[in-house]
Amino acid sequence: MEGDLESCLELKFAGGRPALRDGAVIEGYASRFGLPDQGGDIVAPGAFAASLAKLAARGDKVRMLWQHDPARPIGVWEEVREDATGLFVRGRLLEGVTLAQEAATLIGAGAIDGLSIGYRTIRAEKDGRGRRVLREVELWEVSLVTFPMLPEAKLGAKGERTEDIAAALIAATEALRG
């Protein structure tokens, strides 16, 4: 069964301008409406609505992964919603997860700058230019990634400096080890 799920799960890299603040909190746009990605796909407004409603009804959440690897969760998304721009996410990297601390350091250094969605297409159509317009998708996860599919969409810092937060997480790790 797991192999079947992996074969139908699509991955979409798209960022926003998420920020690290209040420790290990990140936020930004995991998808942006109306912009064609490098694969020629465009996400339409409302594409996530049914999926988000189903997740909420089950009491379930969209997963936060590292580079789309289901064996490497690094945090939790505490808010996932559509707005006029796209799919907004806010969550936190978990301080007790070594990979999450590494992710915070990489974000602070500017080495990681993208978000990406993992989903299954429910309904899509072609536009007049032959591009696929995603009208409804089943959202599974949002990952921190190195290469976003939408080049204009990147992670960025707002408020507190990410370097300070990364240094604080490293110091906390050393204190726990010592």
C-alpha cells in the first residue's frame, strides 16, 4: 500500500517569505495562486479548501517534513490556510529534533530557502497555453526544501534575525548535551 501512495503523491516546491521567530517558528506561503511553476502547473484559488476541511474534520494535520522524506518530520504546522495569495503556513521546528535544529541553522545561513507541498491531484484542467491548472488537491505535507519549484517564492526573515535564533538553538543543544 505504501508504494501505491508514493507513486500517486505529487510534490510541488513553492515558497513564500517564511520567518523564524519566537524560537523556532516559521511561516510563509507553501503555494502561491496563479503563478506557473517550473513544471508548468498553476494552483488555482480554492484548490486546498476541501482537503483542509477533511483534515480538520478528522482532527488531523498537514505534516512538516524535511525535503519530502516521510521518515524525517522536523516540526508541526500549527496553522495552514488559504488566503488571497496562496497556501499560508505557520508552524514550529521542534527543538528536541536534531534535524530541526540543523534546519534552523541552514535557514539562518540562507542555505535553505524554500517550501514545497506534497499532494495528490483530485481535479485539474488545461488552460489555453497547455498548462495544468490544479483546481483541487489532497494536501499531505509541506516540506522545507533546498530547491523550490517556484523560483520567485523563497524563505526569508521577518522580525528577529534568523542568525540569532540559530545560535540560540545551537547553544541550547550544547547545554542539553553538557
